[in-house]
Amino acid sequence: MAGSVEDPNNFFPERRIEPLPVGALGRPFGESVVIQGKVVEGPFKYESSLSEGRLLVTRINGVATQEGLVIRFDPVTQREWWAAADPIERRKEPWKQRERKLSAMVGKSYEMRGYEWGGHKGVTSEEFILQPPIQSPGFHFRPEFRPLLMFEIPEMQFSPSDFEGRVAEIEGIAATTRGKAMLRGGQEWTVNIGNRPWPEKCEGRLVWVKGRVEKEGERSFKFHASEFRLIHLEDQLGERVELDGVARSLNDHWWFVYRGTNIYVENQANLTGWNNGLFNQVVTISGTLEKDRLPDISQLSLKADRDLRDYFVVRNAAWKLVENEWRKPRTIPKAPPLTEAYLTKCGVPVDKSLRRSLKELEESEKLKSVP
């Protein structure tokens, strides 16, 4: 009977993938998750929607993350959707409501409580040859975040306290104190980098530091096995540098984007091991940083005889892929339970009916936790 078509369980193949797999946020699809981050500009290549938000996630259920994960989200929650003033317009042009709200959200930070979901997109290689040719991306799974509640929060900055016992990257001002290299983040915290002073070129400048964080005092920390780099390109002219950024190309011309600045890399397309698959990949470029008058990158698709302008250029360059696995938090805990206080914080009126529903949800969660 168990293997028979008469067994009702065999009509539900989705039961074979229960519990649901873990999504990009580190918790199972469909489970409540609280994320914080900044709404960033889009769309990117192959994504044309102007009504789909993108959140640069900095915290997941309270855990800081430096993965740089950007998750797609619907800027209008279902609750807002059904509360729209004009139901006829709501049904007629739903994307306009999303566009209007999203345009005001870009550049601001938000906390959102919702869940991750998704679906398969594109066509497989076999499907492409068997059906009439269509323009489509390759077969992939596209995760998204569906917020149920959201509210604006102050912009959040990483602090060493967010990463105690973990490897992290922190930026601050280099200052030598009592012969020791320290990193200062305003008045809030200091980091001890080692028992030697900063090199003269770093003193008083903005510096990037990576290492394992250990707490020493209330607002003081120590970085173990740390490495550091200057951040501003002007501070590194004439020096041997290592720069993390994104490889870009257009019309067989390559360049490198470092913190939003376009940079030339000498002989980039012919570097050992370089290939077209590195387009849009995060790489480390090392070499000597100089400045030169070079053809305007922004004119690549406009004219052959491009104007000259000042660019930073890395000479005698080498490259490697950036290793990012350490950025991922080891574990992401479950989200805190939904409470009346949280709903009030989100601007949701809590009446008698909603209180009863919250109580039922609490009881249901208790039953799920029983072994």
C-alpha cells in the first residue's frame, strides 16, 4: 500500500522536501525572519523592475553580517495593499503604488519582518533547443523577501562589538597610543591592532582592518591575526596596493571598480588566468598605484576616439578571487516571537481580535517546539 498510487501521501511530492530548505538569509523558506539594512539602487543587468526593492542586509535576526547580501523585496506589504484608499486603482495599476513607495525608500535604512520565498526562473539548455528560441536567462532559483511589517530606522554602522569572537572588517582612523597601533571609531570604540605603532603613512588616516575580534573593555577591543590597508586612493599613490573591487568590461575593454571609482588595470585582459567569466566578479587587484591621462571609460559605447581624463591605474598588476566564506555568520538564530509591543512599534493597531490571534499563534509555536 505504501508504494501504491492509492496512498494519498503519494499525491503530495512537496512532502518529500519537508522541512523546507534554508534560504539565502540562513533560515528555512517561509519562516519568520527580521532583517535590517539599507535600501539600495537598482535594477541590475537582466532585472528591469522599477517597483522591486533591494535591501543591503546588515543584520539577520539580530546577527551582524558583512556578506554584502542584497535581497529583493516587495516595498508594499500585503497589509498596506489591502488598506489602500482606492481599491479600484489598487487593482488597476498595482506597480505604481510600489514605485511611489520605493522611490522614497532608496538610501534609507529599514527593519523588516517577513519571510523568504522564491521560484525557478529561466530555461534549461535542453528546453532552449526544444522550444522556439526565446531570450531568457539560464535556469536558476530566484529568492525574494516578502515583508509583513516594516519601519524606518537610523542608518546602522558596524562596531567591533557586533563581531565578538568572529572575523570582521572594520574601518576607522589610525592613531598610535603609547606606542600601540589603535583604530578609533568616533567616541564609541577603539581597537588595539598590535604592540607596534602605525606606519607613518597610516597615522591619522582612514584605515581598513580585518581580524578576529576580542573584547578587552566596555568600549575597547583587540584584533587578532589582523591585516590592514589604507582606504582612500589618494593616500596610496606610488605605493604597492591591494584593492578589492568588481571587474567590469564593455566592448572588450576591461576596468576595475573600487568603492565606486573606476580604475584602470595595466594589461588587465592579459593577466595570467584572466578570462571573460570574471565579468562582475569580486577580485583583489595588487600592484603599484599611479595616476595617468587615459581614455574616458564612460565613453566606451559612444565613440572610438575617447577623451582623455585623469584615472588611477594599477601597474605591474596581479589578481586573485576574493574569499568571502568567513563573512557568513556561523549560525542565525530563530526570530523573536511576534508580540503586541512589536506590532505597536510598526504602527499596527492592536484590537481584541488581533490579541486573540497573537495568543493562538503563541500556543501554536509552543506545540511545534514539543519533541
